[in-house]
Amino acid sequence: MASSQGASQLFQVLYLGSTRVDRHCSHTIMPWIAEELKLRTEQKIFTWLNPGENGVSYVANTGVELFHHAYSTILRCATGVDGITFAYIIREEDGSRYTCHVFQCLTPEEV
């Protein structure tokens, strides 16, 4: 469900978690990583995805920013095999580690 706040769009998503990946992790493997995280995640966190000018932010219902990923750090993204999850790989600030973050939308139209 999208809602507007000023000029930005907010989308409520569930954060399923993240896992370290090899820098050579391919686009075709990412849906399976998303599925694995979806199955093993015990606590899903409701958050608001806020695509901004310089990156994407995730904001708690309290308005506190949980984390922010600059677009320049996002290397790959993919839709999950179930059609309601999506994942992307970021390059960490040190440049030597890569992390895959996985989210679940509330409806397939939001993916």
C-alpha cells in the first residue's frame, strides 16, 4: 500500500533480514537467497520503504530511520520466486563485503 508524504512515496514492506554473499553472487541466485531468508526468518519487521533522491531509506512506524542504502552501493536486485519478495545486494562501505537484503511486499503489485 503506497501513501504519499510530500514528494516521496512510502511503501510498507516486511524486512526479512540480510546475509553476507560473495561479490560474484549472480542475479539468478538472488531469488533463492530471498526464499531461504523468508523461510528461516522468525521475526519479520514492518518498515516503510522510502525511495529518495540519493538512496532508499527504511523507516520504522515511529519515524526513526532504521537504515539507508545509497543507490551507488546497490549492485544487483531481483524479484523472489514467490512474486512478493525482492532482494538486492549492496557493497558495504569498506568495499570488501557484500550483503543481500531481503524484503516482502504486502501485495504482488508493489514488487
